[in-house]
Amino acid sequence: MFSLLPLTALALLSSTLAADTCNGHAELCSKLYSNVTFIGAHDSYAVGDGLADNQDKNVTAQLNDGIRTLQLQAHNASDGVHLCHTSCSLQDGGLLSNYFESVVSWISSNPNDVVTIVLTNPENLPVTTYSPILTSSGIDQYMYQPSSSAIGLSDWPTLGELIDQKKNVVAFLDYQANFDTEPRLIDEFSNMWEDAYNVVDASFGCSVNRTSGSPSAQMYLINHYLDSSYSLGGTEFWIPNKDQLNVTNSESGDGSIGFHVGNCLNLWGRNPNHILLDFYDAASNAPFDLAASLNGVSAPINTVTAGSGATASITSGASASVSQSSLKSSAMPSLNTRAGLYLGSGMIGALLLGVGRTFM
Ligand SMILES: *[C@@H]1O[C@H](CO)[C@@H](O)[C@H](O)[C@H]1NC(C)=O
Ligand SMILES: *[C@@H]1O[C@H](CO)[C@@H](O)[C@H](O)[C@H]1NC(C)=O
Ligand SMILES: *[C@@H]1O[C@H](CO)[C@@H](O)[C@H](O)[C@H]1NC(C)=O
Ligand SMILES: *[C@@H]1O[C@H](CO)[C@@H](O)[C@H](O)[C@H]1NC(C)=O
Ligand SMILES: *[C@@H]1O[C@H](CO)[C@@H](O)[C@H](O)[C@H]1NC(C)=O
């Protein structure tokens, strides 16, 4: 009997300390991280209306709009790790450490949100390259550290637990993760599978493309961005299909986010965890409304406005600071179909015509 009293007191105490809102909704606090759907920015750092850009707004604006999954591509450069798209001579989103500092700053003023980072490592840089950047940027203090390299679907913490422990950042690394050396960069494919990327037809079938585990026991991420592809000298290029953004990023109808999620539900019986989009702002609140409905919560009340890139013609790539010669000399040999290359049609046209055009 007496032992019940301290327990009750403890329960009361912990309930008063616990977060009352998680990612904008009280109902999400008790949900496992693995049971929430988040809208993500594909190539979050590739901001602009240039050749290899995928987003309109910087990471701070993305987070303010409701983006909660940030996908990044790391490349080694002389002054440190940069966020670039395929090659730093095509698109350079700056230092990873600066990007992380922006995330840290946002988290410190939004302590009731959980943000996921999906870091891709096309150059297979050793995980020890990243550890000092985690520390110097200060993001390390917020990173969730699991107790094992692979976490069962039902073993993830709830959003409320992550927030209460001030572990607001869950970070995955696609290749070269090492639990013993750097447990805060969680091995993506031991915990999550992805469907196809660089797709050019809008059928968005939702079959497994990459994993190293058993898909039905993992979370999953869908690559919901439509590309157009061009073939040049035997190399294939992918650029965002901006003409279809109003369809691709809408809630329902053929080729929409809802359509893709429906295909996934038919195959897998559960919602995707992460939905990566290009120019997520092109269809205003549609992606966020859809995620709210998948999560069983009310639609967010903020209004997402479209930036200029989402509506700009892809031929406006002439404004990007990359020269044709840099493409030919340094970027071309390093093209890598797994990382994918996104070019504006102005660039493709100039290359195809052999025009000595410089993109300033
Ligand atoms: C969360 O659980 C509900 C109920 O079991 C399920 O319908 C939904 O698909 C799950 N969502 C995710 C992202 O796992
Ligand atoms: C991000 O964009 C906003 C405008 O949307 C701007 O006010 C802010 O200064 C930018 N932040 C950085 C770090 O560039
Ligand atoms: C990164 O680049 C620097 C400068 O070019 C070089 O010294 C370093 O060895 C590279 N690191 C890796 C992991 O390749
Ligand atoms: C994964 O997707 C890539 C790009 O779309 C494709 O080239 C590759 O064949 C796919 N692999 C599997 C196993 O589906
Ligand atoms: C998308 O935009 C195109 C061109 O403006 C328009 O013809 C089409 O009806 C739009 N589709 C949707 C679903 O809004």
C-alpha cells in the first residue's frame, strides 16, 4: 500500500515534466517515432532555381514550413565536408557544419519538435570524417543515440520521449555507418528501406529498392519526386520534372503523394515514415495536410507559400554559377548514376548543341 504513494507521486511528477506538444500535436507525443509520417526535403541544401537545385527555401524556412526530414548529400572538399549535388562544381550548398548550425539554432528555439536527418555518403567517406563536424556544430548534443545498430519497429522511442530527453535529432547515414565508432549516425538500411529514386514515370510502385534488412520489420522512406531524364554521350541525367509539380506534390489523384502512399499501403499495409519531395512548397499545404491525415491529427494552421523556384521555368538554369567547361572537365567523369545528376534544360540544350555557353 505505502509503496504506491511514491510511485504515484513519481508518475505525477513525470507527467508534469513531459512534453505536451510534439511536432505540433499533443496526440503525437505518445506515438513511436517509427509510427509517424514526416514530410521531407530531398536535397534540402540544394536551394535555388539553378541547374542542380531541388528546393526553393533554405533549411530554416523549410523547418518553419513543417519539413521534418532533411536529406543531404556529403562531398569532401579542401576546406571540409560540403553539401553538393553529385559534384561540387555543379551545385555547392556550402559546409555541412554551417548547415548543421542552422538546424541547431532552429531546434534550440523549437524544442518540441523531432527532426530527422538522412545523410547520404556517395564518396563513402569514413564515419570518422563526420564525428568532429557533429561536435563542432553542436548538433551532437541533440542526437538520439540508440542502444543497438538496428532497432525493431516497436523499440523506437516515442516522440514525447525524444523531446523530453532533448534528443530532437534522429540521424541516419546510408553508407559507412559504424555503431562502435559513431553510434549517433544510425545505419539507414539496417533500420529503414527506400523505394526507387530518379524515377521518370509517375507510377510510384513502392517496391523495395535499397535495404540491408527485412523490409516488413523496418521503417521506410519513399522518394516521391518525379524527374525527367536526358541521355548525353552515354550518360543519363535526371532533372526535376517541374511541369508536373502541381500533380506530383498534390494530395490525391494519379501520380500524387496520396497515390504513391496508396500503392505502399496495398503492398506493405502501413504508412511510409518519410516522404521526400522536390520543391515541397509547390502545392502549398497539400503535403503537410496529407501527412496530418496519415498521422490522424488536424491539419497544420500555418500557410506554406511557394518560393520562386517551384514555379520558375527550368530553362532559367542560366543563373546558376557553373560553367560548361567545369561540367566537361571535372564533373563529367565523376558522374555517378546512384547519386543522380540534375541539370536544367538550358544546360542540356547548350551541351547538346555544343554551344560555348557559360552559365554565370
Ligand atoms: C501507425 O500505426 C497505425 C495503426 O496501427 C497504422 O495504421 C499506421 O500505418 C502506422 N504508421 C506508420 C508510419 O507506421
Ligand atoms: C533563410 O531564408 C530566410 C528567408 O526565407 C532568411 O530570412 C534567412 O536569413 C535565411 N537564412 C540563412 C542562414 O541564409
Ligand atoms: C578530404 O579532402 C582533403 C583535402 O583535399 C584530403 O586531405 C582528405 O584526405 C580528404 N578526406 C577523405 C576522407 O577523403
Ligand atoms: C533502384 O533504383 C535505381 C534508380 O531508379 C535503379 O537504377 C535500380 O535498378 C533500382 N534497384 C532495384 C533493386 O530496384
Ligand atoms: C497542373 O498545371 C498544369 C499547367 O498549369 C494544368 O494544366 C493542370 O491542370 C494542373 N493540374 C492540377 C492537378 O492542378
